[in-house]
Amino acid sequence: MNSTLIISVLRSAIRAGTPLLYATVGEIYAERSGVMNLGVEGMMIMGAVSGYAMGIITGNPWIAIFLAGVVGALMALVHSVLSINFRVNQVVSGLALTMFGLGLSSLAGAKYIGVPKRASLTTVKIPVLSKIPLIGEVFFNQDPMVYVSFILIPVLWFILFKTKVGIIIRSVGENPAAADALGVKIYLVRHLCTIFGGFMAGLAGAYLSVVYTPAWVENMTAGRGWIAVALTIFSLWSPIRAMLGAYLFGGVEAVQFNLQAYGIPPDVLGMMPYLLTILVMVFGAEERIRKRLGAPSALGIPYVRGEK
Amino acid sequence: MSEAHGKTALREEREIEPIVEMRGIVKTFPGVVANDHINFEVRAGEIHALLGENGAGKTTLMNILYGIYQPNEGEIYIRGKRVEIRSPRDAMHLGIGMVHQHFMLIEKHTVVENIALGFATKFLFPTKEISRKIREFSEKYGLTVDPNAYIWQLSAGEQQRVEIIKALYRGADILILDEPTSVLTPKEIDELFSILKRMKEEGKAIIFITHKLDEVFAISDRVTVLRRGKVIGKLKTAETNKKELARLMVGREVLFRLEREAVKKGKTVLEVIDLYALNDKGLPALKGVSFTIAEGEILGLAGVAGNGQKELVEVLTGLRKAEKGKVLIRGVDVTNASPRRIAELGVAHIPEERLKHGLVPNMSVAENLILKQYYKQPYCDKFFIDRKKVLENANKLIEEFNIMTPSPITPAKLLSGGNIQRLILARELAGSPDVIIAAHPTYGLDVGATEYIRKILLRERKRGSAILLVSEDLEEIMALSDRIAVMFEGEIMGILPAEKASLEDIGLMMAGAKRMGVVA
Amino acid sequence: MRIVVTRRIAPPRWFEIAVRFMAIIIALLVMAIVFWAYGISPTVAYKKLLLDSFTTAHGFSETIVTMIPLLLSGIGLSIAFKAQLWNIGAEGQLLVGAIAATGLALSFPDTSAYLMIPLMFLVGFLAGALWGLIPAILRAKLQVNEVISTLMMNYIADRLLLYLVSGPWSVAEVIGQVAYAGFYQTNLLPEHLWLPVLGGTRIHWPTLLIALASLVGAYLIITKTPLGYEIVVVGENLEAAKFAGIKYLKVALLVMIISGGLAGMAGVGEVAGIHHRLRSGFSAGYGYTAIIVAWLGGLNPILILISSLLFGGLLRGGYLLRTMGIRIGIVNMFNGIILFFILASEFFSNYRIEIRR
């Protein structure tokens, strides 16, 4: 294996991992506040179709991507109202959104099949940095959305763990009763985090359709939304770990067909992300790990003041 | 010179005027008057104990002060001004802080993160400023705790300190502590008391809810005694003694005694030997509990809730592990046996939390009635449940126990509280059990249902059952029990025959102030 | 003016059925709007969709064909849901059932059908049961969230299928060729192992029989056996179950074995009865649709039968809609809307809304 191959593989891993990363970190915020959003796949595909359509209509990739985020956010609003205000079963609500999103996107995208892209983001080499051997080629020879994620994700990590806002969010997900007793507005925090999650999922979908793949294809997310849900757990709810996991899972996706030549069946490799997630869940179930790194204690449980 | 003198005079005057005054507070819940025209006041720079049994109304009163409840009648004055406290936020703004019995802390976060949760902290790196302030509080009051420790790493005493710091951080001058020592070790209790004393010297007002007489005398300046929602006494601690307080706490009225016939006691059925067990937090809940109950006998277990009764019942019914010791039923060792095995040996359990443990709400009355027997003859024969027999049984029990229900197939959750209890009784007692463990069987029920259940217990006693009656209602214990045991902090303080039991003794034992051992 | 939400003690029986009925009606109305937005007359669309599926002989037979896996999986799911075990993994359990049966059939191509066909269903059951067992153990012993674990197992099963049909079990001519984005498949199963069908239709009646038998069996188990009793108690009130001496581990395992096994057999039916070979993508998301079928049916056997028939007809009709230029994705939309309205209506049946001035 020569270095060109390694560089190409790593570069692809980052590219493939970027949509996963956006969606996962969004879901991390939602779950950290206590809301389980299984509608990520639906929000992603809707983001993809919206981004593609907006790209063709406006010709501007950034507007398209942003509007796709808005679409994802609106879908998440439906989920959050149902889950938080109506206290419905969050699993079913998320599933419903996914199905709905898949269906609607396929209908909406029908007229764009075969229509070539107008807007896209091309790779931009960052001067100086991209000349660094190996690292430069891998990290600094990417498209702008990747660069945005390099900055955005650490910022999101910082907010979650080093600021007051982050403490509030995490407390709402751990012990909403305690936070409520201190005047925190539980519903508001959860709504905002869930909507943010949807926005990020929309962005992720738009990245797929506007930047990553050549054209709109029905159901193009191909289950990436579910991988994002798995990644949320795999990363033990931390954006930085999510970055590593996203590139790892993205790497599997990028590399699975290449390794065929070496006798590793691509589909067996493709099982890895899911198997690893189950393993992480088993590992995280142990008492001491759960205390430190486990799921937010109030995840998926609707909050009612005073109700047992 | 004269200025200083004037200031001293003013200070004396201020000392007399209370910082907290609650006048004529009335609070009712459906069916019960929790606070009945209560007048209560606290001064700055004092530790004021609020003493009473469970249900006396102490926590309700303080929840009103902290804004969790609103009173039906009455007024509250803080620093002389009339105020409305509609929520804990209002209370905090007025300088009132409360440390609840069950801590409201986030286990996965650090101390500083928990304290940062409220308001008035910076956006970026809020933890730095808080660490500084924590060190301040440590020096001032002795509230030592590692700011960067995770809550789950801390002992109960340290966690409590975090709660106190939380309140102080928000500028609390008035601090309410609800049964603070219930989770502490003796050493931690000493540490807490010295912290409280220093806070008092700084001029804070501290309200200390308790049922333990030792504590009242250890740190309080004044004590207010509540019983059944009324203020029974308001005293300077230095001017009273344990006996007087115990008497005030439990009262001296003539008790209504049911017709309790003399029943010949039979052989010992239930033996508990030196039982040790932990509670949910991993702390010792039972510390060497021993007693026996014979056929035809009711042993009443008195004591304020939270002293190990729940854990004892759970160990006896197989729902909790015993760390040490033995439980024998007619000589058979059932220590740590499964709930099913214990039930099959003839042990009935009337649970404390009816809805949680005793009932499957959406199943029908008939189906609930066979909760413990669905897998056996005659209800289950090989593979199938015999619906007919189930209904027959249901009809029989509905009549026998007078369960008011539209039909045997009505969902159980539609029944009233009293009828749910009848259902549970019917189910448990149907098999003529040898041992009955009744945990707070009449809690929350109306007079009629209460009388009925007590009658049933006496009937079972006559039939020869050995009954353990756990109750917070002293009147009930005195009326029904042949012998009375008192539990305090996981130990049996004393077991004595009902005739020899005086309310005063029981009150003292319940408050941890006396030990009597087993009296014949 | 305040909106006060109080919990209802007990929604009346009829209310729950009425509410589901409303859900379907409203979902149909929303779909009508979608049709209209596409410039298609809703009445024409619905006529095509529903009439064909339910009133024509051929259409109805196809509806039944689609109904079979939904019914079989749906029954299994209803048992799991009753115990509050959120089995999202019916799809994966279905796939591994199909895989197991195919493996058996391809390994013993000359053995008699009388022996093989029951065996195929058996290994399908066992494979599905195993697939459901693993998340069950993880849940009972380690409190691992079964929603995620069953979901992950779906994807693992899917990859396993892809691997087998593009690799070791691939049709002889394809091995060695470069991958292409089509579908892969195995060789045809030996003809004598194809499930018999009702004359002229594609209805593979052995699976249908198994489905109906399971329906009856599930009903009997839940309502008449001690196990069913335990399942209901566990699902209603876990604390009371402990109190009654019921072992959660035992109940969870048995429930998931049954649930996974039934879905596995549905997979066998699809492979041996319809496609006669294992091919990638053969399951049109049946496992997920079965979740809705079970939910819409309120976990009640008769209602599940009706609901699976309804969805069978809808799915079947969805294919027809393609001819009118509407993509198949519309069925997904419909599913999503139905779920939403069931959710919302569950809320309304559990809580009462009052507007107080």
C-alpha cells in the first residue's frame, strides 16, 4: 500500500464522515437535552432534496444548504411538539417522521431526477496548510463544508461542556426536576435542542446532495441517518468523540469496496459500524461507565412537573 | 459613642423581630388538613427546630414557605414585609433556601456544574468563579467539598454540603433543612452541626425539620412542635426536656381501642435473626434487627418512615437482599429466597405502595385477584388458565370482602382507593396465609375503609395468622397490636407488650432517645 | 385563558377504536391533498388504489399476498409491544429467516419437499428467534435500549444478506464479475421446494396458514395462558410483576423468541413463496410496516388482521399508482401520516384538554 492510496482513503474517510458528523452532533444536542430523535433519517433526506432543489432554483450552494437546514429544523419542530408538549412515545414519533420524510422526499424529488446540479461546492485547497505532507493533503484539501465542520464541531463541544448553556442543556437531560426547581425552562431548552438537531440533520442531507454525490437519487441517504443515531451512542454523547467515530464509520464506507481486492468482503466490513455500536452499548452498560459516560438519565422520558 | 450605643439598641430590637413570620397558615389536601391555622416565626441568628411525626405537617409548612405549595389561608411576612411566594424562584429571591430530604443534584456532573445551574453566573467558564466562591464558603462555614468532584463520587454528607452551598450561593439568609441527618453518618452529623452553628453566628436563620429529639437538644435554640397539622408547643430548647417534647409530639389523648379479644398465642411462626441490609444508596438500612411473631399475634412496628421499615418489609418478602442474618418461617430458612417461594410458604404481603406494587391497573379485578396464583391449580391447569374458575373466585372474593366494583371484569384502576385496598387484601388473604406483612394498610383511606381493614386484620389474628403491622399511625398500632416494636435508624429500640407500652416511651424510642430492649 | 391538561382515568373502549378510525380517515384526506397537488384527481387515485386492491379478484389476491408477511410479523410485534419491548427489528428478523431457509434449501436440493418445507420454516423461525434473542438478553441483563439494538441488528442482517447474495451464494454467472449497482440474487431454489400457491394466484398458502394459526395462537397465549398473563403484567407494571414473582428475563426472552421467530417465518414465506430465491432488497420494508400494522391494530388480534389487510391493499395499490406518475414513496408518506395521527390520538385518549377562562 503506497502513500497515495493511504492519503486517498483518509481523505475519503473525512468526506464520507462529514454528513454523518453534522447529523450526529445535532442529535447529540437533542439527546443531551433528553429528547430521542429517531427522525434523523427523514430529516436528512428532506434536507437532501430541499438542498438539491434550492440549489437548482437559486444557483447558490450556501443558500441551498442553509434552507435545507431550515427544512430539517421544521420537521424537528413537529417531533419536539409531539414529544415534549404532547408527551407521545418518542420512538414512534421519530419513526413516523422518518417514514414521512422518506416518502415526501421521493415525491418532491421526482421532478429533479436527471436534472443536473447548478450549484455545488468544489474542493478548495487551503494555502500553506495543504502543503504539509500527509496531514495537509488529507485535511486541508477538502470542500468548504468540511472546513466549516472543523471549526463548528469543536465550538459545539466547547459550548456543551465549558459554558453555562451547556450545563443547562445537560442538566435538563439528566435531572429535569432539579433543573426545574432552579428555574430552568425545561420545555424551551428541549425544543431548541431538538430543532437544532433537525437543522444539523438537514445540513447533513444537503451536503450529500449538493456536494458529495453528483445528482439527486431517491433515498440517497441510504440509512446514514440511522448511522448518525448509532454514532450518537458510539460517541458517548460527545461531539469530539463523534468526530472520530464519524471519520471511522465514514472510512468504512469509503474503503469497503477498495478492500475487496484484499479479500475483505465489503458487506462484512459494512457491518462494523452497527456491531461496534452494539458493543459500545454493552460496554457502556457497566455501572461505573454508565455513571460517568452513559446516556442522559432522562433521555426519552417526557417531563411533567410533579408527576411520578 | 452615642452612635454605637444607638446602634446596639436598634440591634436588640431587630433581634426580637422575626425574620420569617407565618400567620394563620391553613393548607388542605383532599381529605386532610395538613396545616391548621399555624403560626410560626423564626429569628435571624437562631436555629429553630420544627418537630413532629410524619404527617404532622412540618414539610408541608416549609414547602409553603419555599413556594412549592400555596396556602389556602394565611399570610407570610419576610423581614416584616408581607410577601407572596408563588414558586421556588420567588423564595430564592427573598433569600430563602431549602435543602430537601431527597437531594436534587445531577449525579453525572461536578459540584461546580451543579451550582452553576441556577442563575447569576457567567457564560464562559462559569466554573472558575464558582470554585472561588466555594473556597470562600469553605473557609467561612467549614463547608469543605472538592469543587471538581462528580456528585456520584461524594458521600451523602458531602452531597448535602453541595445543596447547602447551592442555597447560600443564591444569597440565602434563611435556610430550611428537611430531615437533614437521615442520610448521614454520626461523624457527618457532627460536621453538619458545626457548619450550622457557624452559619447561625453569621446571622443566618435556620429552620431544622426533624423527628429526632437528640438533635433538637444538640443544636436548636427554640423548638416548635407540630401534631396533626396544629402547633402544639413553642418552646425555648433550654427550658424543656425530652420527656416533655415526646409527650407533645405524640399526644396524650385517650385512644380509641377496638375490641381486641384475648387470643391464645401459638407457636412462633416468623423469626427474624440479626438482619442486616442496605438501602438503595448502598448505606446500611437494617442493623441487626431481630424479633419473632407467633400464631395469633400482631406485632406492631412503630417508627417514623425512613428508619428502615421499608427495607425490612422488602427483605421479608424477598424483594431485597439480606446482607447478613436469617429469616425463618416455621423453621424453614427463607433468607434471600425468591418472592414466589416465600409467598408459597404462606406469606401474604399488603404493600405500602398499592398502585405501584400491588396492582396491575389495566387488568380486570378478577385478573388482579389471581396475581399470585395464576400459575397454579385450580386456576391454571397444564397450559390454560381456567377463566371460569377465575371469575368464580372473583365473585366470591368480591362478596366476601365487599369490593365495590361494577363487575369482576372492570379494569382495576377504576376502583377507589379503599376498594383497591380491599382487592389487595382479598387477594393476599384468600389463601389463609400463615404470615401477613401489612405495610401502612390504612394509609390514605377514609374512616370506613380503615375500620374495615382493621377488622379484617383482627379476624386473621383470631384465625391464627402471625401479623407484622408496619404503620406510622400510633393510634392504629396501639389499638391493634399485641406487642409493639419501635424502629429507629435501622435498629429495634424496644419490643414491649401493648399493655405495658406508654405513649411517652414509644415517643422517646421513635425519636431515638431511649432504648428498652425486649420487654416481656 | 389557560389550557389545562389532565390525565384521563380510563378512556372508554369505543374511544380507542374510533380514534384509530379517525386516524385513517384523516391520513386518507391528507393523501388526497397530495394527489390533488400533483394534478391527479383524488377520487380517481383512490378508486384505482382501493377498488383494484379490494374488489377485483386479481387485485385482492395480490393484496393477500402483500398481507401475509405483514400479518405474520405484526402478530409477533404485537406480543413484544404488549410486554413493552420495543422490537424495531422485525425487518432484520425477517431477513435472517429468509437467509436460513435459503441456506437450507440450497444445501439439500434433492431432499423431499415434505421434509424440507417444514424444516425451512423451522430454521427460519429459529434464525429470527436468535436475532431477537440477542437484544432481549442485552435488555434484560444490561438494560441496553432495545430500540437501538434491534435497529442495529436490522442493518447487520441487511449486510449479511448482501454479502451472501453477492458473494458465496451468488448466481453462478455473476461470481467474479465487478460489482454493479443492481440487485444480487442466488440461484433459484429447487422447484419442488417452492411453496405451493392457490390456483392462479401468488398466494403461498402454507405461510398464510401459519399466519392465521399464529393469530389464533397469539390470541390464546395472551388471553388464556400463564405466560400471556405474565406478558401483560410485565408490560403494564414491571414493579407489580416483580412483586408477583414473575421473572423478567424469562418473559423477555420468550417474547422476543416468538416475535423474532414469527418475523423469520414471514421471511421464509417471501423467499420460498414469492421470489423463489434470495435476492437483495426483496423485503419492501415489511418489517417496518408491520410495526404500524401492529400499532394500528392496537395489539388486538382481530384488528391486526384487518389492519394488515388494509396495508396489504394500500401497498399493492401503491405500486399501481406508479402508473399514474406517483412514486412509490407515497406509501411511506401515508405510513408516516397514519403513525402521526395514531400518536396524536393516543394523546387525546389519554389526556383531556380543557380551556379554562
